[in-house]
Amino acid sequence: MPRVIFTPNLRRHVSAPPSQVSGKTVRAVLEAVFKRNPKLQSYILDDQGRLRQHVVVFVDGELIQDRVGLSDAVEETAEIFVMQALSGG
């Protein structure tokens, strides 16, 4: 099953332990995580179901391409990293 890991800066705000859930796309995997942890969804997705502006997702070290539909493919052994993009000067 794909493994989903949330960075510590996100875990500061909401409980987000690493999870192993099934799914063939980024959306399916995230939906499975949100089913277990509903509070997490509003930190990751906006009210339209898209990634929030300052959230990035990597699948096996590659930045996902579809930030709206989250249709990027996920292999059974994938590691998915979800993090808030950091900015500032």
C-alpha cells in the first residue's frame, strides 16, 4: 500500500501521522487518509477540492503535475510526501 508522510510543520497544526492506505491516484490516496482523519482535509485541500496554494505533494520524489484533479498515478509501493511550501526572506 502507498505510504503517506506529512512534514513536521504541518503536524504542528493537526495530527497527521504517517499512513498506509490504498489508492491508484493521489486523490484516492488522500481521500482514504481524510476518511481516517477528517480534520486534516481542510489543511491540504481548499473548498473546491484542489491542493491549497502553499501545499505541495511529491510521489516517489517527483512533484505531482495535477494540482486540481490530483490524478497523478500512485504505485502500490509509492511514498507520498505532503508538505506546506515554505517562503519568506
